[in-house]
Amino acid sequence: MHYGEWHDDRALGMMWVRGAMMLVLFAVIVWLIVMVVRHSAQIHSHQPAALGPAVASRPTPQEILAERLARGEIEPDDYARRVSALTNPPNQ
């Protein structure tokens, strides 16, 4: 006696395959939602564009001279002469 497709072994196997495919589909949907939320949170955590980009401070001439002295590019007496020239401009 035949009871219909629900009692067929092939139909039972296909039911398991469909169930597994539905679980995979739901997992993909949840994963996509999580990725969109994370991406949105990253965008909003940065500084707003209306404030403009942060301006990097430039070193002063004295700081540049101090770095050159530390690297050994200039001698201490040359450093002192140049700092003096920066702080006391010559009279014209």
C-alpha cells in the first residue's frame, strides 16, 4: 500500500536536505546582518567629516635643529650658532 510522498524514503531525505539548506540560508542572513552592523559601527566611530581632517603639527625650526644635532648631522657649536640666529635675527 502506498501512503503518499511523505512516507517515501526519498521524500524524507529531501526533507532533511531542505531543512539543512534553510539553516544555511538563515546563518548567511544573520552573518550579513552582523557584517553590516559592524561596518556601520566602524564608520560612525571615526571623526566626523564636518570637522575636517586632523592637521599634523609641523616641527619648529629649533626642534629640527635639535634632531639634526642628535643624529650627528651638525656639531654643537654649529647648533648653538643656528639657534642664536633663529632667536636673535640680525639687525638690518
